[in-house]
Amino acid sequence: MLEEFPEVEDYLRMTGSGPTVAEYESPIDKALLAWPLIWYFAGKWLESFHYRIELGLPVFMAGFAVALAIALMTISYRIVRATRVNPAQSLKYE
């Protein structure tokens, strides 16, 4: 989306006000690398217990759903809080 407006992307990069596209992709890449490692090491750890469970896709999808819900609640809270701020108060301290 920001590729259409290079001046906005340049401004955000210069002021440090916003993340770049690469910063958004980085957590996704790390998650894709971490999931197989977690699956392998957690599976090995769970083998040591008498009652065993299998780690399947539903376990990882549930973890993703919980993380997504927490992120959405956090973002929603911050948006609501930001919309309730009086703009005059913000400009007064700048």
C-alpha cells in the first residue's frame, strides 16, 4: 500500500514513526521457522511422559488464534484510547 506513496514511506522512515514492510514480514518469517523447531523439540519432550499426546496442526492453530486475539484486543484498545484524546491537548505539548 505504501509503495503507491513513496513520499509517505520516506517520511515515516526519516522520522522513525512507522515500521517498514520488512519489519512486518520479519515476525512472520520467524514464526514459520520456529513452528517446525517447536514441533520437533516439544514432540521429543512429550515422549518422555507416560501419557502421551500428539502435537498436530490444531494445537498450532489454537496458539495462532490466541496470539491473534491478544494482538487484535491490544490494537483495538490503543485505537479507542487514541480516538478519545483531545487533539488540543496533544498539540499543546508539541
